[in-house]
Amino acid sequence: MTEGLLIAMLGWWLGGFINNIVGFGAALVALPVVALGNEMAVAVPGSALIVLALNMQLAWSYRQHLERGLGLWPLILGGLPGALAGVLMLRHIPDAGLRLGLGVLLVGYALWGLLRARPGRRALHRAWGAVAGFFSTSLGTAYGINGPALAIYLSFRGSTPQETKAALGVFFIVSGVIIVVAQTLAGVQSAATVLQFAASLPSVMLGGWAGIAVSRRLPDGNLHGALFVMLLLMGANLVRQGMGF
């Protein structure tokens, strides 16, 4: 087994572990690690397959907390053009540009998570669901990271931690299917991405089950601050790589 696949397995175990503790963050955590030994052209499409499987696990584990009236149609309608935008980004932006873009995304998202106020439950217009769907699938297709937009959207709805995990699982399944279909039609999925998926799937599922077990024994939210600090450091490192320093 190559060094790149071993690094991918390690990164995705960690990603699955963190994802199923806080409800999101698998690719945010895993991709900076996977990128240490793999080209982004393989790591990003491979992550779409892995995250889709992981969120099936998450949605099933928290299915009893699923809210009624989640409003999937705005997400889907926004996600379709978002997938096209992400494919264009993936096909026309070089590896260094992808690393730089991913790093900027991680730094911005980490700062938002560390500094934002905690909003209460509120009703949001369906248009915001479409906006979240667009950015989720566009960033998911281009960078393998479809979580930030939907996590922000759900946080402003004020869902409970359990409801958020259930909703994120369902939302990510929908957006993940759109992303994988778009990437396949665009020809960016390949034998190399499928191989990385096959090698990493057992690791991410084991990490996911471990994360669920830990999550049920800890108060919700304890690891959010540590996660955002870690993402800030990883993002800064990717920005450095993308800028050639």
C-alpha cells in the first residue's frame, strides 16, 4: 500500500471521528491531512465519495431527531447550479490555486466559528436554503467541503445539537449525490479516486462510530472551539503551500 493511501486512511479516520462528534467537519479536517501525500485532483473527488458514505452513517444514527419541514427542495434547487460552478472551478483552477482556495476557506470558516454569536431559533426564508445549497455543492464539488454553508444555515435556524446532526446528515446526502453525479459527468472521478475511496472507507466509518460513541458521553459543543483552532492552523498551512512559501 502506498504512502499516499496510508496518509489518506489516517486523515479520514480523524475526519470521521470529528465529524460524528460535532455533526460536520469530516472533509475540513481530513483534506489538509490527505493533501500531504496526495494530489488535490485525487483527494477532492475522492472526498466526495467518502463524505457521502459517512453522512449516511450520521443520518441513520440520529434519525430519531430529524425535524419535520426541513425544506429540502430549496437546497436541491440551489445545489444544482452550485455543482456546475464547482465543476468549472475544479477543472480550471491549478493544484496550487485549489490549496490556496481551500486554505482561505478554512481560515475564514474557523474565524467565523470562533467569533460568531450564538443565534436563537428563528424562521428563515426558503431563499436562504437555496443560497446554502448553492454554496454547499459548489464548494463541495471544487474542494470536497460541503459543510460550512449548511452548518451556518442550520446554526441560524437555531436547531438543537441532535437536530443539527440529523439535518446535516440528510442535507449532505442530498448535496453529496449532486456533487458525485456532477463530478462523474465532468470526468473528474477516476480509478485513482475510487481506489482512495475504497482504502479510506473502513477508516472513516470506524472513526465515525468512535465519534458517535464519544459524542454520547460528552456535553455537546465541548470540542467546537478546539476544532476551529485546528482548522485555522491547517488553513494557514494550506495558504502557505498555495502561495509557494
